[in-house]
Amino acid sequence: MTLETRLVQAHVMLMVIPLDEHESKSVPLARYGPYEIRLVELAGVSNAFVFWLELFDHNCQMSVDSGGANDLEDALILAEYLISRAAELNKNDSENYLAYRHGDASRDHAPFGPFLDVRAAHAGCRPV
């Protein structure tokens, strides 16, 4: 199934699925390790965009990046960008974890890298 098809199906799904406990809705498009790209409808937020996409980190339970688009073409460009970010973050996590496990405990190779170390300190995130 193409990304375009998944995006259109997710858009339709948002119209029929119930609100979650946070009064929002989300439909996943792709996932790389703990990183999920999803189409979301946020509670209490003006629907300024037809499509709102989010890169969500399940380890930290927080959004890493997000953006909106008003047409399918721009939403596809945004989705492709977020998918590439998720793939890269997942790859970096794996490489940093392996380097750490093999005895290189330098700051650049701390478990899940310095980027997540900073996020962990500020968000109470504890990577699994």
C-alpha cells in the first residue's frame, strides 16, 4: 500500500474513530522502533490544517516533531520527511546503544545518544 493510500485512509479513519482519553484522535501511518508517524486530530486546537502529522516517541511518550498541511501533496511531503526522521532516529538509537554495549561509554555514544539524554533530563523520559 502506498503512503498516499495510507494517508487518505487515515484521514477517513479520523472521522469515524472515537476520541481517546486526552480528547484527541490519532491513526498510525508508519513506525520505526519506538518512533511512530501518525495523523492526529488534537483536542481544543483549531483545525487550521486539513492534515496534522506527528512524529511520536513511544519510549518518552512525547511528540518529537509535527507539522500541518492543507492538501494531500504537501501532507505527503511532510509524511515522507517525518518517516525519514523516524528511520534516522531509530538507526542512531541502535548504533549508539551497540557502541555503548561494546564498551564505548563516551558522551557521544551514551545509550540512545546525547539527543535523547537531553530530552530525558527535561521530560522525565527513561528510554527502554
